[in-house]
Amino acid sequence: MPRVGLAFVYPRRAKQANECSSRMPPPKPGAMRLSARVILWAMVVGAALAVGHALWRGHIQVPERYNPWAELNVDASPNWLTFMKLRRAQADPPSCLAALERTGVTYERVPDRVTGPGCGFQDAVRVHRGHRVRIGSPVILSCRTALSFAMWERHGLQPAADKNLQTPIVGIEHAGSYACRNVNTGRDPESVDARRSRHATADALDVTGFVTQDGRRIRVERDWQGGAAPADTAPSAFLRDVHSMGCQFFTGVLGPDYNAVHRDHFHLEVGGWRMCS
């Protein structure tokens, strides 16, 4: 009897299941499109991860210039990966110093130092001259700032001089780098709620002017706006290109258009929020 009962029960259940499935509504087109998009995105992400892993492991060979995991090449013309490689080198002190050594900058290591609350520096160097430029007086810069300076000189400053002045820059004039002080906004710099400047950690340099190989002296305060004569526009165009190119290698670049405090210099810094004004 149990076997006979099962023979009758199973077909009945199968019939009920078929009746239930026939009453279920068909999938909506929107839901089908959403599922297709999810599957497509999953495939794209999976493929990207696979390619990235293969690049990282060296299974796929790409030119160093287009390899995001390649080390910073200080001689190569910048592209859209340069800032990422620069930031990666700056984040690791040994890598930063190794890259700085390849720039041709003349420098010496300085001991780590704490000079006050929020003031001092680590992994800093005293820069005596750049790759092709002399510096008015040696400056203490963190390695990451010195590396940005070296990249800016090679790929920003000198190309701008060749383009606008038809002569290289051989000297840089500045108003200092390391200083244990707060941000200068034009108000009271010693107010209780004031923030420490990037100068307080040797992460900033204030550049006031440049000297060309043919003896011209270009000053930010005097030449930023340019003069009335056509010949006076070349220094202004040079300064504006130098300012703009600085934004490719420094985290922050402030000039005369930012506020009155910066009317006579370019403030170049590394760290914090990106800003270019």
C-alpha cells in the first residue's frame, strides 16, 4: 500500500507545482536590464583586477612610462601617472631619497629635529642648488618637498623659461623655507585657533624671483601683471606658466591672485589639501 500511495501522490504534487509556476508573473524588463548591468560591471571589475594583478606580478610587460607601479623616473616627461608616482615616492623616505639622488640636486641630510609644538622636521635635507639653478641661500626642506622642487625645476621652470624667455633660469630667489610659525592669512598669525604653516615642518618654500642666464631678474611682485609694452609681457607669461606648472608637482601653490599676503612670492608646499591659486 505505501508504494501505491506514493505513486498517486507524486504526480499530484508535480501538477500543483506546474500550476503554481504558470501563475507566476514573467520577469520585468527593468529587472532583467539591472541584472545584466550588474553582471557586466562584475565582469569589468574582475577583468580590471586580473589585469592589475598581472601588471603588478610582471606577467604583462608595459612601457615604464605607462606602468602605474613603476618607480618615478625623474628624467621622463610628465604624464597623467607622474603625480601618482611622485606621491608614492614621497610617502616612503628611502624611496624619496633614492629619487632625489637621481635629480641632480645638490643637498645634504640634516638630523630630525623638534623645535616647538607642531614644529620640526623629519627626513629633511639642506638644498644648496638645484639641477641647473643656484639658490640664493641653502634651504631646509623635507625630502618630499625637495623632490617636488626638483621635478618642478626640470619639467616646469626650465620649459617655461625656454618658451617665454628663450633663455634658461640659472638662479632662484626665495624668502625662506623652514620656520616655526602659523599660517599667515594677513590677520593675527599668533591667534589661538591658528593652524601651523607647512613652513613649520619644512614642507614649504616661498619663491620671490628668478635670474636668467642672460642676466635678467624677474620678480613675482613686479612682473606678475606685466607692463604696458609688449616686451614686458614675456616675464608675466613666464611667471604664470611657472605657477601653473607648479600645481603639477606640489600639493599647494599660492600666488599673487590668492591674497595680498602672497603678492610678492609663490608659496609652494607639499601636504594637506590640493590647491592652486
